[in-house]
Amino acid sequence: MSGKYKRIYLGTGATIVSLFVLLNIYGLQIIDQTGDIVCAGTIQDPCVSYFNAYNPTAMSFYIYNYDEIKLDFTPDVKDYKLYVKYYGKWVYTNFTMETRLGNIPKDAKYVFVFPRYSTKEFKLVGYKLKPTDTVKWTFSTPDAELDPIWEGIEESDFVKLIKNEPCLIDCETIYEVCNPTNKKMSLSELGFDVNFRTKKDMTLKKTNIPELRGYTIEIEQNVTKTKQESIYKTVTKQISVYDNITKKNTTKDVEVTEFDKFKITDYTVKEYKQINSNKLEPYACVMIKISGTKKPNEAIEPLITFNGKVYDKLG
């Protein structure tokens, strides 16, 4: 160690908050880089927050710790990981000997360093128990409070019933389904499914419905088509005209319209296509059409469910 420095020893039960509160007392500044965000907190759409620890002092701080230190969340989360940027890459840390950075000597007893006049960049990744949870984690310091919120996804933002009219044989139901995450995800990855029920049996079923003769599930997509257009032009031509007075043929300029070329243009229309492994763009919404034929005297409801919850009300 060279220059001014201070050793900070963490005991059993220490938390990340207590560490940064102590560092703040010695002059470090904790700076939020993200603020409140909306996230599902799933593997596909984890909650990610960034913050910096800025040391404006002439003193380096050496952290000594042997037990993993934790961060508390309200409500609890399924899991979380804290990363620090090290030579341009995010490296996992829990401020223990096992997660020391590569520039710390192997025989050293400290686990982390906040060098003087420097900034350490951190990334916190969290996974919620439920996507609808609104999770809070707090760094309270004498100077300020870092109080980010990972807002939950509203279930009403996922799916809306758009069209469901009475039908005799040929039936059609349309839903609007949205991807509320910042990742490209398929309907199955988001937790959507299609089921059916009848008035005789309100149990949700996917298959083996005698009253249903057949059905298709299609997603509205942008389809590029090509059209051919004839282009015409006006040209001047000379024609021969017989003059009855002079009894001679003379030439005359006339304008005529004639074919020039074909113009090929692309245009986009929306059409329903069979669902395969279509992935929805981040925060995008699409229309899902369920079409089917049934016995005339039966009533069948095609329903989109999200994680088992039925959406059968018009949006």
C-alpha cells in the first residue's frame, strides 16, 4: 500500500448497504445511474441497475471481509448478482476472498480497494419472485438516499380481448398481446397460452374438445408485397398529312402518349400468418387471431391465458 489509506474491516452480518454507508462517511459518493425502471425480473428480462462509487478523497480504502455481504430488498427477490467493471468487463463480486479482482496480490488479506481520486462502476442484476412485484432497494447515506425502484409489470399490460362476437359455425376471436420486456421474446417465453372452454364444461382445455371441429392460431405480421405499375411518357412525333389545297403531303408535329417502362414498388400490409416461433420485439404489441369451426348448437370460448390467468373481458 502506498500513499494515504484506510483499512475497513467488515464483520459477520455486514450488508452492502452498511459498507457503502461507512464509505460515504469517509467521503465516498454513491451516484445512481439508472433511477426507477419497469422490469419483469425474469431470466429473459432481468432488472438491471447501475451506480457508481466515486472516491474524491486523497485516501484509498481497503476492504477486509471473509463472509459474503448481502443486499436487502423489499419485497424479497429470487436472486441477485452484483458486478463491478474491471478492465471493461463486468465481474461478479460479493466482497469476499473468492471474488477478488485479478489486480489484488494473492497474499494480500484485503478483498477490494476503492483507490483515491477514482470511480468504481457497479451493476446490480435482480430476479423477482413475480413479474408483477414492485421491488425497492435502498442505500441510505448521511448525504443522500439512493432509493431505486424496480417497478412491476401490470398484468393488464400483457393482453387485451379485442373482438369476441357471437357466431354460429365459423368463429373468430382477436386478442392484443404485448411484450412488456426489453428483450425479443416468444409468446411461450412470456407465459402466454391458448385454451378453450365450453358452457357445459368451464375447465380450460387445449385439445380433446368434441364440440370444436378445428382451429388455427395466427399472428398479425407486416408482409412486404410487390406491385407493378405501368409508366407512360409523352413524346413528340411527326406524322404525314395530305393537304387538300396544295395537293401535297406535309409533316406535322403531334404529342402522343406511349408506354415507357414498368415501375416495381414494395409496400407493406398487415396479414395474419400461422404462429411459429415468432418473437415479439421489445415493448411491441401484436394481434392474435383464433379462428375455428364448431357445432352450431355449441358455445365455445377461445381464451388467451397468461401464467394460468384467463383474460376474457373486452379491453
